[in-house]
Amino acid sequence: MAKKGNKNNRRNLEKLSHKYRLVIMNDDTYEEVTSFKLSRMSVYIAFSTLFVLLVAITVATVVFTPLRYYIPGYGDLKQRKEFIHLKMRADSLETAINARDQYLNNIKQVINGEFTGKLDTTMLKVPTVDNSTY
């Protein structure tokens, strides 16, 4: 079984290297305009190279020209900077609102006598004042 597969692979490789002649002729005069010696491998390589070049040119055109702004979701540079600025501002406002809400909840709990947080038990060192008159 392995020998048969190896034989088919060798035959396919040989087919890729066979030379063929492509002749372009004038239909009216049967004059040979050009002729090319080609193999299947050279045709595969040529089409593969052409495909890669076309993809590379298309990608480069979209990435490095203003065409990229017509892609949905890809905004203008000015709009992108403004969006980032507004997002940072919204985040800071959200942080400030959360801090204010927490402060108000703590005040409400202290007023109602429901405060369950950790009490501040540190001793303050108050300097004594000598009020004696000599």
C-alpha cells in the first residue's frame, strides 16, 4: 500500500515538471506571435505569486490611504482622539459619583445609628496647655 502511494507521489511530481509549449498565433495569418515553454509548476508559482501580490497591494491600499475611513468601525483620527477623551472623562465622572454615593450612604448610616463599619479608635495626643500665672 505504501509503495503504491509513493509511486503516485513520484508520478505527480514528474507531471509537475513536464514541459509544455504555449503558442500564441495570429488567427488570420497563422503567424506565430509568441511562444512560451511552461511547466505546471511554473504556472502554479506564477498564479500563486500573482495572488499574493494582489492581496498585498489591496491590503496596502486600504491600510495606507484614506480608503480605510470607509471601512465600518474605522473612524477619523480626530474622532478617535475625541472618543478617547470622552471615554476617559466618563470614567472619571463615574468614579466621582461612586465615591459620592458611598460617602452619602456612610453619612446616612451614621445619622440613623446603623453604622457597622470599623470604628476609629486611635488616641489623639492633645498637648496640655499650662494656664498657671506666676
